[in-house]
Amino acid sequence: MQKVVTEQDIIQALKDIGPGADAFWGVCVSLASLLPGNHKPEQLQRVAEIFAPFLSSPASRFFILPKGSLVFLLHKPSLDQLDEVCEEIRQLFQNDPLMQQSDGESLVQVFSLGSQPDAFLSALKQVDAGINLDKPVANQPTLAPLSPEVLADIIARLKQMDTVDFLRRQSAVYFASDNENHVLFHEYYTSIMHLQQAICPQVDLTSDKVLFNQLTEVLDVKMLEGLLKLSLHNYPAAISLNLNISTLTQPIFESYVVNRPAPLIVELQLVDLFNNYETYQKMMNKLHDGGHQICLDGITPMDLECVDVMAMHPDYVKFIWSPMWREPRYTELLKNTIEADSRVRFVFARCGEEEAVQWGKSVGIHIFQGRFVDLLLAAMTKNSCTFGQECSLKQCMDSKSCLCGPLRKQCVNPQHLDDNLELKESL
């Protein structure tokens, strides 16, 4: 690990960047605000390792502050991958009281240095302040909260926009053996980080869960409209869409079901399901009658401990990978759930490293999503491309994640991005 620095050292680094700030993103990881047992040197090392892929650019830097918090200045990171890494960090420390106070938003904060320099500097002053359980960790928000007035303005602007450039995809891969490995489905979604940066960089879209849910209902419709106009060179064996249950009753969803280019998997959140259970039962039967499938998404160890997910009759259950699964009681619970119904397929999502895949396979999971899978598929795409030497692995991964827009257009062989690869790597 490198030497400890002060806030002034980071400010000097910002001055050195100067007019090039538009290409940089700042990340503050407030490890000092965690319980003492959660910011030991080994945890600090772990966080640094998770961010390591972003430090391959010689212009990127990271800093260790006196109380153990970390600050990263990242040069042209993939925002989708950055969002996933930040969520991985939150999952790593999800048992800490800080997470219960702020849902992890205070633990990891991300800023565009081009459009949010003041917010980053404000966060920088607080990032290494240390633990205080007597009051909320963040006394003053570094970004403006999402309010009803701001939401109304954002929705009005969205209705006038074509949001197809914000659409992304991520592969779910079935790993079993050399002869059986294959991409099972692609998940299509709207990148919230790209959207926020484009239309409201000074607003924290996730600060109010109720208002954010209203925003996602609008984004569901915009995504389906965009997908109906989308034309790719090849489509996967199946497509999954993470939607609100209310969206399933909209005419635009019916239009997509009729015109879909591949079999459909609808991913739903537990909270949404409980709030709309009658609608869920109705739509579950309708989807199953049409030959489609349902996935319960975002299941954590605590969710599995409290909820009988099998009672929801899903076709897929998607668990969020976290080291917490290794705790004996959660491992046993996970194994029992997997063994309860051989018809249901289980997925580990947000797998940042091969370690998550190997551990998942050891307990009976064979379907995986996340940064590690993205890197593997990007490497295969790049190595099998006639023009593979023209781009870096990161550029290939970024282009491959896009369904449309400028990042995809940077690829000199965009048709190859949609090819269905034969996976020969055995894990």
C-alpha cells in the first residue's frame, strides 16, 4: 500500500489535473466512518483491490487518508463498471451501522470532476471524519436531494428525449464445463449513472426511494420504447428486463412482448412484489401462459433469512454476491434453498472476481453476472475480432455493454459486439 496523504495533497492533485477535469471522476470511500473492525488494513487492501482495474490508466490515482478512508481520481472510467464496483463495496460492509443509517450512500460517493467539483470538495472534507453513531453521518448532502419539483422537471425532460443512448446490457453466463458454458441471457437496463450525468449532475436521484421509484416507472416506459426501435446484428438466447410490476400492466409492455426479438425474463424486486402482490399473481400467470419467465432480483442473505422466495414461484432467483454468504448460517440457508426446487435456476450477480464464481459453483450455483464475466467476454470478443488490436480491453468492454450510442460507435467492428460467443474457458 502507498503512503498516507492529507486533504491538501489531493487538492494539489486536482490542481495538477487542471483543465482536463472533464475526463476524471472522483470517488470517496469513507472507511473511517465504519466500526473499527471494518477498517483494518486488510479491509483497506480489499477495497483497493476491487478498484484496481480502474487504476490501469496512468492518469488515475488513489490516496489513503490518515484514518484509513480512500479517495480515487479515475481517468475515463466505465460508469457502468464503476456503479457495479461501488455497489460491491457497499455489499462488503452491509452489516455496519453506517449502512443502516444511509443505505451505503455515505460510504461510497461518486462525482464528475468536470461538472461536480464543489460537491467533490465538500465530500473530501468529510470523507475521513471518523465514526459518529449519535447522529446521521452526512450532516449536509453533497448533492441536491431529489424533490417532487425536481422530479417533475426531470420527467418532463425525459418525455422529450430519446434515452436509447443510456441503454446497457450485461450477460449472464452459465458455467459448468468446457462443453456446456454459454451465455444464458442478456439483461437490458438503463444506466442511472449515465442518465444522471447527462441531465441532472447536481441531483442525487436515489436520495428519496419513493420519488426514485416514480422515476424508474417513467424510465421503464422509455426503455421499452427504445428497445422496440432497436436493431442489433444478433440477439441472445433470452433477454431479461428489470421492471416495476406496474409497468407490466402498461400497453407499451404488451407491445414489447408481442414484438420481442427473443424469449423474455422479467426481473422483479421483492419490495415491489409485496406492495403489488395481487398484480404480481395476475401477471405471473399471464407471463407463464405466454412462455415467459420471472426472476426475483437482488436477494441478499438477510432477504433469504426473512422471506420464503420459493413461495413466489419464480423461474430464476438472482442473489447479490457478498462475502456474507460465506457465514455458516447463510451458506446453509443458500444450499437448502438451491436444493429445494430443481426447476428454479439460481444466479449470482455483481461478481467482481473469479473468487465469487468459484465459491458460487461450490454451493451449486452455475449462472453468474458481474464485472468478472464482463471482462471475460470482452477479452474473448477482442481476441476473436479481426480488428482486436485497434482497441483496449476496457474500450471493448465499454462498447460491448452498449446497445446504441457513441460508446458503441467507437468500435470499428460493431457487428462483432453482438456475436454469440462459444465459451470454452472452464472455471
